[in-house]
Amino acid sequence: MKTKRIGLLLAVLLGMCGIEGVLAQDLDSVEGDRQALVDLYHATDGDNWDDNSGWLNGDPSSDWYGVQVDGNGRVIRLDMYSNNLSGHLPESIRNLSQLTYLNTKQNELTGEIPGSIDNLKSLEWLLLSGVEQKDPNYSSDTYPGKKNEATNSFSGSIPYIGHLVNLQVLEIANQPNFENTPVPEEIGDLKELWFLSLQRNLHSGGVPASFANLTKMRHLHLHYNKLSEPLPDIFGGWTNAEYVRLGENQIPGEIPSSVGKMVNLRVLMFGRNELTGSIPPALLDGSLSRLHTVTLEWNNLTGSIPPIKTNLTVLTLDGNNLSGILPDMSSASRLINFGLGWNNLEGEFPDMSHAYQLRYIRATANNFTGPLPALHTNNSKLSRLWFQGNNFSGPIDPSIVEAVKNGRDPFSVVNISSNRFCKSDIDGFVSQIESLNKEVETFSYGGQQDPVCEDEGGEDSGSDNT
């Protein structure tokens, strides 16, 4: 009687799931690998893949497109990048227990990521969705993911992956259906990780404190989410970190001072959050010698700008509540983009004639006084000068006209409107700019109020020109 009951139960299971799926479900073997790949083929419309050569013929081999096997015939690599897969990933993917590399990016996959993926304990690279570039680059920043380029559209959330202890690279990005789900805490247990991209997933909550364990981290991409908790102090052991992107979130609180421990840091992007407190001096004082990009724009940072002795090429501090005078800029000769707009900065703008590759200065809506800064006169990249909405006055340095002359053609913006220039200074500057054999797409100089003139007559330029 007992044997009959077991036989009946087996028959029911086979009828519900299909005999091959049940028998192969937990197979750690070539046969199990084959079943997983057959299931993948049928679940993702394999007949219409861009390339399905070799598939379903015999046991898996390197003759199957995108498949690589080891000497025992076990599947160790599955590369389905941009191969027109549509459908869902099957649960039987768990059978691929020797798999070290899995890439399904740039396809048309839907449904939930199977929880059985946590069984792939040999995985070192897991790339399920994300930007067009196929693989991250270990040593250079070729992977910013500036826009949503994904085509896969998974639902639900990231399943538990805490057993993937060999994982080095994890990319599950550009998945808006993950909105309001947390960044998995267990990722902090994957101590071999050097690359993590969960950008544009609209995750909520915060950066897990367990990320302090990720001491091999080089690339962290968590921008364009909805993270809304203060940053934990996770960076102290991140001496390998080079690219840390947490911009476009809602992160409050102060920037942890441990950012100064990331001695190999190249790019720090914390812009468009709700950060408060002061700028950590280590970001600007040259102690992080490889650092070239710092973006802190549109936060609630206060205090003065620390001394600048740095090789930075990008420094954007717009839209904060910074005050005081600008520090000496003579050590920042490599600056390309320099954004200071919409703060409460004052005093004279320091000389910028040493900045030989500058593309823009944005000083809009501060309280700067005195003359406009001198510029490097032979820089073909210069294209945007925003000085409007301040209290600049006095003769306009001739280096500015020369810089426009030798800058990008067409030159994008020269805006010195709403300052305190005298009519004679404005008229002379306008005449010189208009005499150049060069198009300036936007040239604004009107709205001078309470001009500061050498004769102290207070003459108004009376100009509303743009």
C-alpha cells in the first residue's frame, strides 16, 4: 500500500512538472546542466534567438553558442549577451552548479529572477541586466551607465544571493520594477566583490552597513535610486575603491569622514541628494592623489570650501549653502568643469589663467565682487562662462575676450548679466566680443544695477540686452 502511495505521488509530480524537470531538478551533473540549458532555450524562445547554433545537439559543449565547458563536460560559462532572448529565466538554472560566468544583459527577459540562482555557488560574474557595455573594466572607468540602456525588465525584487561567496562582479541594473525594494543586506557578505551596479533600480531604504565588509570594492554604482537613509561609515577599509557613485538619491546626513580613507579613489559622485554638513577636506586638499572627479551639487552642504590643492578635473558644488571666499585655485590647473552656482560665496574670484583645459565656469547667483577672473587665453575647449547674478564690477580682463576668441567655435555661453559693471566697461566688452570672427550662441550682459565705476558716479549701464 505504501509503495502504491509513493508511486501515485510520483505520477502526480511528473504530470505537473514534466518528467525531465523533476528528475533533473537537483542534478549536479552534465545531465543536469543539459536540462537547465534546454529549459532556458524553451523558456526564452530559443528558436528565435539571434544565434542558437549547436543548441540541443548532444551534451552541452563549446559548439553551443555562448556555452563553455570544462574538461569534465560541465558548463562553466554561459554568455547570452544581446542574443534576443525573450521570456523568463527557469528555476532549473540552479543545476549549473559549476558556472562561473553568466551574462543575460541586453535581451528581452521578464518575470522574476529565480531564487534558485543562489545555488550557483561557483559564480564569479553575474550580469543579468544593465548598460550596453558587455563587461565591466577592472582598471578603468568605462562603465558609468549615464542613461537607462537596459532592455530586460525583471519584476519583483533581487532574490537572496548570500551564498554566492565567490562573486566578484554583480550587475542587476536599470530595473524600475524593483521600486521601493531594499538593497539586499547580504550583498555585504560577498567579500570578493569588486564591482557592484544596482543603479536605476529605484531601491529605497539605505546603503547596508554590511558594505563595510566589501574591502575589495573598486566600482560602486548605486546612483539613480531612492535611497533615503544617512550613509553608514563603510568606507574606512575601501582602500581599493576607485569609482563611487551615489548621486541622484535622497541621502541625508553628513558625508562620512572615512571617504578620505579611499586612497585610490578617482571618482566620487554624491550630487543631488540631501547631504548636510561640511565638505570633507580630504576631497580637495590633494591627499587623495588619484581623485579627479568630485560632484556634490544640489545638496544642503554648508560652511566654506576647504583649501584646494588637487588634480581635480571636475568639481561641481552648485546648489548648496556654501559661504565664504573661494580658496586659492592655483593648484587646480587641470580643472575642466567648475561649478559653484547658487551658493552664498563672496569676495573676489581667484585667478584662473592657469586652468589650461577649462570648459566651463558656473558662478551664477552668488555674491562675488571685484573683477571677473583672468582666464587662460589659448584653450580650444573653453565654451561656457556663467558669471551672472553676482556683484562683479570694474574693467573686464582682456584675457576673457582672448579666451573666447580661441575657445570652442561656436562658443556656447558668455553671461555677465545682472552684475555691477559700468556702461563703458560693458560697451567696450560687447564691442570686442562682437568683433570676433566667431559665433557666440548666448551672449548676455544686461541688467547691471548700482554699477561700481571708477568715477564713482554710479552711472547705470541702462542695458537690458541679451
